[in-house]
Amino acid sequence: MSFWPAVIVATPAHSNVGHALTYRSEQALPVGALVRVPLGKRDTLGIVSACDTECPAAVNATAVKPITAHLGDMPPLGPDWLDLIRFTAKYYQRSLGEVALAALPPDLKKLDPTQLTRRLTRNGKQRAKARVASEPSKENVPEASPEQIAALTGIATATKPVLLFGATGSGKTEVYLQVAAQCLADHPQAQILVLVPEINLTPQLEARFFARFGDEQVVSMHSGLTPAQRLQSWLSAHLGHARVVLGTRMAVFASLPHLQLIVVDEEHDPSYKSQEGARYSARDLAIYRAHSKSGCRVILGSATPALETWYAAEQGRYVRFNMPSRMGGAALPTLRLVDMQRQPKQTVLAAPLIEAIAERAQNGEQSLLLLNRRGYAPVLSCGACQWKSDCPNCSAFRVFHKRDRSLRCHHCGFTERVPHACPSCGNVDIQTVGRGTEQLEELVADRLSAATRADGQPLRVGRLDADTAKGKGQLDAHLAAMHDGEWDVLVGTQMVAKGHDFRRITLVAAVNPDGGLYASDFRAPERLFALLMQAAGRAGRDASFGSRAEMWVQTWHPDHALFAALRTHDYAGFATQELNEREAATLPPFAAQALLRADARSQVAAQAFLNTARESGQALANAMGVDLYPAVPLTIARIANVERAQLLVECGNRNTLQRFLGQWQQDLHALRATAHGRGIIRWAIDVDPLAI
């Protein structure tokens, strides 16, 4: 007797093969089983979504291929996991296979049944040596503050998503730990998922969870692990061995059959929104996953919640618990604005700021300088002929990196040695334009060359950005150097501004933050306010430093309303003002948005495809109350010689927008086969985009 399993395989949405494919099997296969199947000329991994005893009527039974192998030693993926995949594919307008197979570890997709059996045996032996269940450590558990106690009490009885709105240093992590400990105590098999926005935040959080729960019960999932480590962690979670899973965005898809609690730390962070592939929001999927699984709770933690999250709490859809005070009575930093209009021309760091940094170092304290631009200078320019270091493959400039004397495009990776003279006119006097962290590090070291530490030694300056942390172990080494007091001043990008518990920092300075004040992106002020609040939160976390904590901001617009709210740490006031402006302009969260993106070899072809798609969907859009805007190039229109354009879709009702996108996709697939679609490399729909 033959069976006819429907198998999910990896096919992109724009291929018009988004459904499960039918195969033949000599045995009944459970839903969620992993199988290897032929697809074209290759053999690939698939997931059984259904298994019938009769071949579907629309399928030619004689042409159906048999499955290659059933990975039967692997327990099937559960119905909750498959439900999450189906929701993700439907909501973000992707194919099932594109989401499902991307959610699995890369090494799993390469294994045959024999290899998988060996991996499962190895995982079982390793876990057999560990404790299957253990009580969380009660050693060195700090006494909860009244605000923490109130939050813990409320979370225990909450039936809605929880927003833990706590100031930086208020002890949100300890709340996560205690809620997790109670969850594990109440449910013998319970599993907990803790999401962080970036890899650089995992070491510190790992240390806290290891100390409380033991490293045999905690695993990590992020791209910084080797493929073998990622597979090992995934198997531990899928088999129920791992009780706590710490991970970045992709970990929201981890197979956790006994999931009882999800924590989304720094939930406001834009890193939770994928900018490639399915373009999903891990935060939003965490909320859906908790809602769809009986008994599972979700906690969103932040000192600067996303405006959508804040609005949901204001509307009563989430329950909010406030923790405005820092642990141990530590004071929030005082804001000091430096009016750059009153500084001498070409000033990079104001003299009073330099003096304050030197004073901190003399007292054994540390300072943090924030400049959200890596490299030495964003542009090299020739004053004689106006040549600039354009990237030949992108509509962007190549950044000057002084350490290796290179011009590097941060979009496509194209790199060349810095020319000795202008390539256009031969002028040897090529100038840098703007500043990056590499130049700022050099400048700080020069301006503070005469300053000394408390022990009389020369002051030491370090830098932490994507360039200095890209090597294996470099991130941990840099963070350890700061924690151990080896550096007196740390220069860095936004990666140092959030989540880190640097105990000796008493001064944080934002060197050039004005770019977000008047940007065309309506989310720019929200991102800037969050960045500055988070950066300020690195200062004065140790109460022993008293009221010395300061946040310096060098700005050309000291009277801007954003700084008035920042001065009093008034996130609620800032959020209210921003939400009022968005409501007046009918912007999210008061409207739902999506982007139709197209990549092509020419901008003309990309925009022609999008505008034709707009015409084909206009009648349906008018009937459903959906607005379709004309196609425009992206801010960076060309990357790696691929031209990019987008079309904004907007509607006042999210459900209506989803229905429209689902029906419009049929037109888009048909359009791809026409003359307008032949010049298109790919197209994709981005639901709830963060940048427009």
C-alpha cells in the first residue's frame, strides 16, 4: 500500500511554488516528520505536513517521486511549531518552505538517517551526564526590591502579554530569572525561551543564567556559533533536554515542545526585525507563539519600549508593570547638552567634555563615547576635482579604514587600497570627510595623552564596533577588558549602548547624534531617543558613584523637544507626543503598512514592474480601502550592481491589508511571466517594515 505525504520543501515565495509537494511513501509518515526527497536534480530535506492514503486528484500519480529517506529516529516537529510556521508564512506573505526550512539549523539539512542517528546518540550521551532536572541555585540571589516584587506578583497572575517597563539598571534581568525559576519549579518539563536582539548581549546574559540554572540546562542559539554547535543546541531544545534557550532573532523558531515562557529582552530593538528572507519580527512572533500555546506566557522588557508596544499597553491589550528606580538606589544620569554652535569651528569633542573624561579616569572611573559610524571616515574626497570614494557597485560611498589603509563598502564588501593620489585628477591632497569610531579613538587618545589614571599610568582608550569584534573571541575579550577596568575610555557604535552592565562607567557622551532629529524616516526620532536613553543607562549603574553619572550630548539643536524629554528621562511624555503626531499623520500603529520590493539590473525595470503591479491591483485596492503609492528607489538604490525599488501599501485595518496582499500575490506571480517581469531578479513583500 502506498501513502502520499505532502512535504514542505525550501522554495521562495516569488517562485510560485509555495505549497507542499506530493511524494510517495511505502509507509505512513507522521505529520512533522523529517524526510529527504528529490527536488529537481538535487536531494533535499523536507517536512511532512500531511499524509494521505490516496493520491490527490489534481496530481498525476505516475509522475510522483518517492521519498528518498525517512529520518525516523528524530521525533517529529510538533503541531505548535508547525502552526507557528504556517502563521509566519501567511502573515509575512512567504512560502511555507521558505520559512520552515530556514528555521532549521544548516547542518540538519545535510544529514542522512545514519548521520542523524549518530548525532542523536551523541546528544543523548552528553545529556545523560548532565542533570535531567535540578533546582535553580539560590546562592547569591539578590533580595528583590519593592518594584521587582510588585512586578513578580503581577506577572504570576497576568493573562495578557506583559510589558516590563523598567529603567536601565532597575533589575529587569533578575525579574526574568525569578519568573523562569518559578516556571521551572511549577512545570517539571517546562522550557523557557529568552530572546536578545544582538549576539554581543548573549555572553553577559549567559553568565547570569548559567550561574542560576547550571550550564547543562542552558543552551544558546545564534549565528556566532559553529554549525555543529547550532545543531547541538537545536537538538537539545527539540528533544526537551535544554530547559532554557538563549538566542537572537532566529531562536524564536526553535522547536521547544514544552515551552512555557518567552522573554523578549530589549524588545524595542530593530534587530528583532529580519531584513532579508521572510522579513519577520521575532518580537511579534514571540507574542503570537505565546498566545497560541496554552499556558505559555510572554514578557517584553525595555526601558524604551517600541511605540507599537507602548500603545498596545495603553489600550489594555498588554499589561504593564513599571520599575522606574535603579537597584541599590543608584541615580539616573544627569543630562548635559553641549551647544556645538558655541564651540570653535571644527570642534569634534568640546573642551569641557575632554576635561570631564580626564577627571573620571583620575578617579578610577570609566567613560563611554558613542558615535554610530564605524571606520575612520565615511568618505575620502578630492578638493580639486570633487572626486569622492564612491563604490562602483553601490549607490554609496566606500568608508576609509585607516588601520589597514583600505576603502571598504559596508554594503557589498568591495575593498581597495587607499590611492596615493586622486584617481581622477592626480591630486595628492585627498581629504577625509566626516568621522568614524576609528578616527574618534585616535583623537581621544591624542587629546588625553597627558592624562593619567588613578594609579599614575597613562590613560587607555579602547574601541568596540563591528570591525574590532568580528574575529573569534574578540567580542568577549573587548567586553572583558571594559568590565575589568583595563580601558578608561571606550569608543563604540550602538552595539555598546544597550544591555551591558559596565559598573565603572560614570560618563557617557553622544558625539554626533543630530542625524536622527530631522530624518525623512518617521521612526528616526524614536530610534534616536531609545539609543540615547539606552546609552545613558550605561552610566552610574553602581550606586557607590552617587550622583556623578552624566550623559553628555553634543548637538547643534539643544532646544529640540527630544532633548527636553531626555533630560527628565520622560519616555512616557516622549511616547505620547510621538503617538499624537503619528495619529495625526495616520502612521503606525494607527495604520498598517507593507512594502512591495523589486530588485533588477536597472532602476527603470524595477520601477516599471512595481508600477505595473500597482495598476493591476488598483481596482482591488480601491474596493478594499487600501492605498497603493507609486514606486520609488530605496534610499540606497543600488547594492552589488542590483537596483532596488519599492512601493508602499497602506491601510487603516491590518486584517484588510492581509486579505489584499494575499489576493494581490496572484497578480504578482502572473506579472512575473510578462515582459515587465522578465527584467526582475526577485520581488518580495515586506509586512510591517521598519524603514520606508
